[in-house]
Amino acid sequence: MSKNDDGTMVIEEELDDEPKSIILSMIGQLRKDMDLSRVTFPTFVLEPRSFTERVTDFMSHPDFLIQASKCEDPVERFIGVVKYYMSGWHIHPKGVKKPYNPVLGEFFRSKYEFEDDSSAFFVAEQVSHHPPITALFYHSPEHHVAIEGDLRPKSRFYGNSVGMLLEGYAKIHFNKWDNEEYVITYPNMYARGILFGKMVLELGETSTVTCEKSDLMFEVEFKTKGLIWGSYNQIAGKIKRISTKEVLYEISGNWQTTMYIQGKGEYSGEPTVLFDSAKEHVVPQIVACAAEQEPNESRNLWKHVTKAIADSDLDSATTHKTEIEEKQREDTKHREAAKERFIPRFFQLEIDGYYHPKLRLDSIPDDPALAKEKISKWIFTKPDGSMQDFTTPENDPVVLATPKHRRHVA
């Protein structure tokens, strides 16, 4: 793995001759700026988890969000939200990989338990396949923090690069502060060097965090490396007043390792560390065993593909992946023949053109115990009316046979 001039690592991968020949054959059928949402990628480029689970990377440091929600000062709260958002990018697979494309109706659900005995709950669902849309919901009842999102990834072919343009948004709600809202947009992601050179993962372009109530905005540029000069994974951002454009803080550094914040104007001061990935603890999520999951629950649905990838059995991975994709095509044909419309289980399309949780935020009780009960029932109730049992040990032979270092262990 290569290093930047400052010694930080670069996310890269060098393909063997066979995988590279497969990519070259596939690329021969593509044209520049082509939408890749209907293109089937070979299994060796896959990360062994679905995009519905990949989005939980942004829940890796929920303690930052909890700390931010407790700040009395709106500027300090905003900095805490920015820290939380920027902390999600350092989680990544080994090499340059893409997650499984979720099938329509696929969902992933989990819960979190924190050191202060509080908790949080998460669910993401694939609500549309063409175009691909993943909706998500996260809630921590004790801390009155909620997140909802509607993510719309679009893949594009650029010659020697493939880009994922992550459209849509996420919205953080601090109910404690009169439902204060933070709207987040995302940068693009690129796999460089797919034809020649080493494959490298980069983030590029600009993303934002905006809180209109506090009159604050964070705009950050994820810098891509130039052909000759520059380093990988660099960022440059500013926190500023929306109304006056006054810059309050500047943020710089490496999104994979360490980022710094420095006050300007009335907040002037020396740079300090905003986030250091080597010193922070990733909060694990808790997922029920395969026997407690439904057939279209992400880990259960893709478990044969995940095991085959972990075993480096690409033929078997391709076979199981094709079976999942063929079933989705058959399900689509049956719905079309019956003139039925797919209805998501957890989310619904609303008048603003985005998907929102069917469990409305204003229907969740303020009392943490009542809120936990209502959210848990909504997310974890199975079709037979029972609740997922998180105490049942894993006994699925496929999951148990998956090499442990590659398994998803909560």
C-alpha cells in the first residue's frame, strides 16, 4: 500500500491479470459518462456487505452526535455535528471495493448499546431499484437524536475511473433543541486506475452540513490528487454564518486519519485536532443471528455470496449473486403482470419527492422508555408478530463456516 508524503496510507489495490482482463472485457461494452446502475459488476470488486449496511459507517462514532446534542452553545453543537459527519469516512474495506447492490425490498436493521446504558436503533431499506434509492432511519431515545436519509447513488464510467455520485441527503434532528435540523449532502467517490496503474479510492467535490435555525453552514472540499502534485485524502472546509458568510472555523487535514480545526475572527486560536481515527473507538452495532433474520434481510440474503468471497471462491460467489439478481427480476415480472406496485415496509414517498420513515418523528413519545418500546416494535417486529431475539446465538452453518476474520461480527 502506498503512502502520502506525510506517511499516511492510501486506499489502493493492484489487480492480477485475470481480474484485470475481466474488467477490460466489461469496459469494452461501456462508453464514457454511461450510467452504470444496470451494469453487473464481477464479484472480485465487491465488498462483502450490502449498501444498506455500508451506510452504517456513518454511525461508527455516535458518541460524537450525543455529545453535540448536549452542548448549550449552538456553534459548539454545530462543530460536534461536523465532527460526527467527518468521522464516518475513514471506515473502508481492504482495497478498492463496492458493496452489494441491494435488491428491492431488502433491508438491514441493528441496534447500538452505549456505555451510559442508553441505546439507539437503525433500519435501512432499498425502496427503489431503478433508480437505486436507499432510505434510512436512526434514533437514540434517551438522547432525543434522530437521523433520516434518502440516498441515491449513481455510478458513472469516466474512462480510467468509475465514479459513484451520492445524491440525496441525510437530516439530523435534535429534538431537545426544538427539533433543530442539520441537513447533510455528500461528496462523490471515485475508483481510479481501473484500466492502467494501481486502483485507488478517492473522495471528490464538495459536501455540506447546514443548520438554518443556527444560521450555520459547513462546506468542505474533498480534494482529489493531481497527476503530478498533491496528496490523497486531503480536505479543506469552512464553518461560516449563512447570512453574512463570516468564516468562524477552518477545517483541514486527511479524512482517513487526522483532521484539524482552527478558529477565525472572534474564535481565533491555534489549530487543534478535530478527529484522529487512530485514537477513536468505533461503536459496534448489534445484529440478530441469521435464524432471527427474514429472507430479504441483508446479511441473511447475501450470506452465501459473503462466504464465497471470504473463501476467494469467485465462481461460487458469482453463482449465488446471479441467483439473487434473477429472483429480483422474476419478482418484478410477477408484480408487473399482476399490475401491483411495490410498497416499502418502513418508508414512504412523500410530497417533497423523498422517502421518509412511516414512523413519524412527531409520533415518538418524549419519554425514553416509551420511545424505545415504540421504535423497537416498529423496526424489529417480524411478520408473525414476534420480535427479533438478539440473545439467540448464531447457529447458521453458512455463517459459521465463513472465515471469522471476514465475517460481520457485532
